[in-house]
Amino acid sequence: GSIISKLSIFRQGETKILNIRYKDSNPERVKFVLDQLAIGYLRYSLQEQQTNLRQGLLFVDEQLPELINRVDTLQARLERFRQQYNFIDPQTQAQKLSAQAENLSAEKFETQKQLVEVQTRYSILQQDEGAIAVLNSSANYQQLIGQIRQIETLIALESTRYRSNSAPIKNLLNQRQNLMPLLSQEAQQVLGSQVAAVTNELLLLQVRLNAISQAETQVNRQLEQMPTLDRQYTDLQRDLTIATNSLNRFLEKRESLQIEGAQTEVPWQVLSPPARPGAPADNLINQIMTGIFGGLAAGVAVAFLLERLDNVYYSDEDVKDKTKLPILGVIPHNKKLKAWQQLSLEQQIQNNQLNGENGGISEASIPFVLGHNFLPFMEAFRTLCTNIGFLSSDTPIKSFVISSPSQSDGKSTLAVHLAQAAAAMGNRVLLVDANLRLPQVHTQFNLANEFGLSNLINTDVDPDEVIQTVPLWDNLFVLTAGQIPPDPTKLLSSNKMRSLMSLFCSNYDWVIYDTPPCNDFVDSKILAPHTDGLLMVVRLKKTDKNLLNQALESLKLSRHNILGLVINSAKPQHNLSGYYAASPQKEAWTKADLEPGTETHTPKTRSNG
């Protein structure tokens, strides 16, 4: 008969192990079939490993040209920047300009002092009327004064670039010194020796004072530009450092992939090789044991194959083992989640008074309305809030991004309930819908979305006018996404967005950003560096392993701070119903009690026995 008809295959629970049993009267055929299964899988696993390595190398090689071009571009921009402003480091240049400004100020003060003294002497010599007018009318004298004025100007300007003992400065000083005797000789010829000397000194001091003032103005103007230049230089250096580090990491990754690809070691092995069954015997126990060991060998071989084909996670332990990242929270699956959300919306609209003066659906009423199975769901978010708070003892976590590898992992719903849990624990929480492509937060709270984050970035409107409060939640505030823009990436990477994030962080205890899937868009990677980190949501039986690995690898290569993982839709492990089973209010709280016009009945006492 056919080999397939003699194989029985069934899955062991929710594990990734297939139990396979092969029955045949020919022992040689049994061993041959099992051997071929083992050999075929080992060959497949090696080919699969090589294929994955080739895909990894292909991805790295595709990214390298862009990274190299990015580094080259930034290096060229930095070089042009230095050439344009004639300095290597802005801080060193600022210190140099400050010292020059101080020297020029002191020189100006001394020149002004000398000028006052000479003016006093000149006033005494004013009896010789017309001396200045005579000198001004002398063409030769004015020509010499003009040459000296030019030299003084050059000395003042060059002193901002060279030291006083440098060759250019000495050359100018020598030129000025050579002109001084000619100027004195000309003045003596025009005026008397005494009047000529004072007048000559007065004019020289005025020329020097003007030149110093011009140089001082130029240095002060350069000093005023230094903060802007320093910021531009710092931004260029930071971008170049990030790009260079990314390039180096990709080069290291390519080298490691090449080394790993050169290895021929088979990634898996058969733990229990198939053995040839013994000849058929009357002993029923021998037949059973032969079938068991034969099935075990085949099961080991196919179990790995199933792991490759079934590419999702089934437990939080599995996720932790594969990713080596901390699990901050495990959120159980709850069938009544939509019912609770619907009740919250109805209560928000009707605003019925269910708890006397306080109003609203109280936390104590939830187990009696939705059942005790809802309690582990609530408690899981409290645990998640507590674990996030324990991440940093020195600086508390105040803002973070929530993302997932792909759509439908439940990140938006998780962000909403996490914000509610944090607000219920006394924190002032702002939930920002940063998914400017497919926003979801406003629908879960039944809030208007005409104005939101996109409007805040594009306009100068006050954030308090756009941020909305949530009925029934005193400490919870929501900033919806607003109108969907044509280019969300441009808005999220703008300086205005960074300013808003800084403002939010200073006004709230917690700021939670709900973002699109990180494998599909770069939005989460743009926002995460300006927060305390990123939470990655993994949905059991849904999130693809390859997509999760791709997302984590990309975040690690970019040096993003991954706070940890949150497991969604886990199987509930704890039952808190016993805590509430003895409550005397259990029979008083029913679904009917939440409907308008329904009369509330007096609770009956219920024994715990």
C-alpha cells in the first residue's frame, strides 16, 4: 500500500510537535522510510539556513549603498560648513573670538584715553589758528594720512586672524613705522614742529580708534552668529555619528553573515536515530515498543519542520526564549472586551448615575456585569503599569511609544487600556494617537477627530484646545490623530513635533504614543528616540516570527531603546473569581441594572460556604 496511508500524524496539544507513526510489516521498509524522513529534513534545514543567510546578506547589501551615500553626503556637508566659516570646531572658535573681543575692548579704552590727553594738549595749541585746516589742505600730507589709515585698518582686521607676533602683522607694523617719519617731516614743513607733532598724534589716534571700532563690530557680529553655527555644527556631527555607527553595524552584520554562511554545520540534528525494528513476534509488547521508538524518531524529525512552517508564537515563554527581551506584561484574551467597551460608550452617552453621587461604571461593578473572567484582564494592565515603573529607578519612565511588527496585533487596544490603567492608578496620562495613517484611538473612546495631532503640528493652536478629556476618567486625556495628512512622516519628524513632545512630557506623568506597525512605516522609529523607549506588542497565534525578528533587528541596528515586550491574547492563567464570589452585591449587579429605567434591587447576602 501507499506510504501515506501507513502514516498517522496528529498534533500534540498546542505545541509545535507532531506525533507521527509509521506501520509496515517489513522492518527494512520502516527503517528506510524513517531514515529518508530524517535525511530529507536535515537537508532541508541546511538549505533553509543558507536561504535565510542569503536573504539577510541581500538585505544588508541593499542597505549599504544608501548608508554609504548618507555618510559621504554628511561628511561633504561638514567639510563645506568648516570651509565656509573658516573654523574646525565652533566652541574653540567662540573662545578665540571672545578673547579677541576682550583685547579689542581694552585697546579701544586705552586709545580713547590717549585721545583725550592729546585733545587737551591740542586745545592748548589752538592759539595757532588754522593749523588743522592747513594740514587738511596739504595734498602730500593727506596722501600719507590715507596710507596710514589703510594700514591701521589692515592691522585691526588681521589681528582677528593672526597673532601679534605673526609675519603679516609685523609687516604691516613696519610699513606704518616707515610712514611715520615721512608724515612728521611733511607736517613740520607745513606747520611748526610743536603744533605739527600734536596735530599728527591727534589724527593718528582718531584713525586708530575708528579701525579698532570696526574690528570690534566685526568680532561681535561673529560672536552673535556662533550659537546658530554651533547648533548647525552639532546637528551635522550628530547625524554623521549616527550614520557612521549604522554603517559600521551593517558592515559588521554582513561580515558575521558571511562567516556564518561559510559554515556547513547542519542547524538541527536527529536526537534519536531510527533503528531497524525487530522481526514480527508473538510478543505484543515488542511490537508496541517498536512502533513507539519508530514513531518517536519520525516525530523528532518532523517536529522541527513544523516549527519552520508554523511561524507564530504560542506562549510568552517561547517569545522570551527566542527574543531574549524582558516580558513586561502578559495580557490575557477576553471575550467580553467588546461588551465592556460598548457598555462604557453607552454610559458615556447616557451619563446615568449608577453609583450615587459618583456616577459612571465603577470598577467594583465590572465583575458582576461582565463576569469574573474580566478581572485578570484588568489586573494584567495594572501589572504592566507597575513593571514599566520599575524599569528605571533613577529617572522614571514618562513617555514611550507603542508599536507592533504588523497590523492586527492589538497595539491600539492595548494602548487604550494601558492608559486607563495608569490613570486609574493616579497618574496624569496623555494618550497620543500618532497613527496619522489609520487612527483608531478616537473610535475606542467615541471622541471627535476633526482636530488633533496633525492640526497641532501644522498650526499655532493651543494644545489645551485640542486635547480632549475622557468622560468617567478624571486623569485621562486624549490627543486624537486629527485630519490624515498627505505626508505623515514629514509632520512627525518636524521640529514642531519635537517641541510638542517636550511640552507633553513636562505637563503629564505619562505620555503614551500609539504608532503604526514599525515594519510597515518609520513613524515609531522617528518618535522613539525622543521618548524613554518603545514597547513592542506581540500577539500570540498571530504575530509572525520573521516579522518580529525583522522589527527587533531594525530597532537594534538603529540603537533604539526597546523597553520590553507585551504579550497580547494570552491564555488566562489566574482566576480571581473566588475573591468576588462572596460579595453581597453579586446578585444586585446585572446587565439589566445598567439599562435606563431599570429598578435596582437590594443585594442579597450570599454565604461563602
